[in-house]
Amino acid sequence: MDYLQYWYQTNPQQYQAKQVPQYHQMVNAVQYAERPVEDKIMTDLSVHQEPYLDQPQQPHQLSAQPPALPTTPAKGKKRGRPPKGEGKERTEAEESAKKAKRTLDRFNGMSVEEVMARKLPDVITHNLDMLIIGINPGLLSAYKGRHYPNPGNHFWKCLYLSGLTDEQLNHMHDQTLPERYGIGFTNMVERTTPGSKDLSNKEIREGGHQLLEKLQMYRPLIAVFNGKCIYETFCKEIFGVKAKNLEFGLQPYKVPETETVCYLMPSSSPRCAQFPRAQDKVHFFIKLKELRDQMKGVVRTQEIQETSYTFDLPLAKEDAKRLSIKEEQHDPGYEETCAHGSQQHTQQAFENMNHFVSGACNNSQNSLDQVSDNRWTMQPFADQIPDIRCSNSN
């Protein structure tokens, strides 16, 4: 114990309470540590500035601005990469500016609200063969006042490829279709929107009843629904049937109080995921044309006729054998050649062969069999080769 007391008395400074650094001292210490070595040396050598951590600063110095942070990039970060929030905000601002500029160029300076205030008139009359029904006018349709003006829409292309029109038409000919081809246009909802998703279910249901009034008034032969969603709503509201597993083509229900049949085909929009290309939709336009011709009693001209036939392989083999035998017997050139030239040369060759080797060619007499009409039988080519070997004495 005496030793411990002596040691404590000789080293009292180790057990004194250390002064806790203030907040501004810790901040300055961090900044001081992050500064380059040259700045630290120049700061220590300065006469008018006190070195860091030598004397405690006064509390009133907390309001002073801290020294500038170092401009060198932190470790682990790439140069030139903006923070996460700034890059996202900048991208959204650029996209909104591009969309606004594109909208102005698209509608010749008109705003979207002004275009949405427009309506697309129907192209409809009595005694139509088919009435094409869309969901509602888009911005481009309302701006131009034409049906299906989008260059990417497959309607006009499929109309021509299926044979419903004699030439390739576009949206500028929509007013002429009722008179030339008996085709009209209307929409289920009259309000113009940027997309069909901007419509409410109430609007679509009310549009179904307005469409029913049009169909009962004009009574077209076929009501063609351009898209599955509008027919689902129409079927539920008018027929009281919730359509499940709809199939494209002729539908089992007719429009009430009329003889108009309903025909469903995929949307002609290029956004149709199930049929993204025009060639995928032409089939339904062809079937629509066949339905129209059938209902009008038009007889199609069949340029190509299909023929059903059967093939009997054993009978074909017998016919081929009989035909080849007949050609062999009635070929005059073959008979003349075999009866005169070939027969004489063959007889002379066999006589010479028998003269030189009479004992070795006994089997050659079997090959000289003749028929009663002086014609040789068919023999292998190797058996007809004469043996011209000579004896050693010659």
C-alpha cells in the first residue's frame, strides 16, 4: 500500500479528469485531418491564426463559417457521377420538356386540352354492310378529324390485304368508304382522350347504350367491334351476359330488335400484344369478308379448285410393270438391233472362243440359248462377255 501511495503521489497528472473537447473542436479536428499536409504546415506557421487543438476556441466562434471542404473526390466514387436524386430529377425534367415539345409539334401548336375538346364525327349511313366500332377517339384522330390516322395502325393495311378494298387507302378516304365499300365508322365513347385508360367504366357502360341506339337506327349488316374490351362491356350491358373466354369471329348474339350480327376482331392498334403485326390480323379481316359475302348471297369466284384423289401403290406398280413390258416388246429399234447386229457378232465371238479354248468353256454353251423367234433372252452383262484368252502354244 505504501508503494501504491508513493506511486500515486509521484504521478498525479494521470488521474486528473481530461477536458472533453467541444463540438466545434471535433469538427475542426476532422477538417484539419482532411486537409493536405501543406495546408497543415502553413497553418501552424501562420502568425495570425492559432494552430488546431492547441487552445480551446471560444463559444462565440461557432457561428463562423467552417473552412471549405477539400475538392478532391471521395474514395469509392467515380468522377462526374451526380448524386442519385439530382440525376433522377434532371432526367424527369428533360423528358417532360421533350414531351411538351413533341406535343406542340404534333398538333401544330395546339395544346392537349384544346385537342381533347374536339370530337370525331361518325361516318355512318343506312344500308351499311359493316360498321367498324372503336372505343373512343384519340388525340391524333380528333386533331385531324379522320378515323385511324395513326401511321402505325394496321387497319387500312389489313383492309387492303384482305380484299375488302381494291386499292391501298388511308385515313383521308374514310368519308368515301360507305358509298364505295359499304363500310362505316363510329366509336363507343365520343369523348377524346390520350388513351383508352383515361376512360371510366361508367363512360364505357353509357357508351354501350348509345351505341345500341345507333345500331337500331341504322341497322348495318355486321357490327364489327375493333377490340375485345369494348365488346365485353357491350355484351354485359346489352345482353346481360358476362363474356368469358371470348373467341374472335362471329358472335352468337344479334343486336336487339335488329338482324345485325356481332363480329369481334383484335384491335388494329400496334399495341395489341396478342397480335402485334399486321399479318397476324389479316386472317380476321378475310373471315369478315367471307361473312359479308355469305350474308349477301355473293358467290365467290374460285380460281383454284381443290381435287381429292387416292393413290394405290400396288396397282401403280402393276401398271408400271405392264407398261415397261409393253414398251420392250413393241420397240422396233430394239428388236432390229438385237435380232441382226448383236446376234451375228455374238455368234462369231462364241465360235472363236470355242475354237481356241474348247475344253475350258463348256459353260458358254448354256449362254447360247435361243427362243423360237430368234431372239436372245435377257442375261447379265458379265455372262455375255466372250473369253478371248489364248493358249501358251500360240
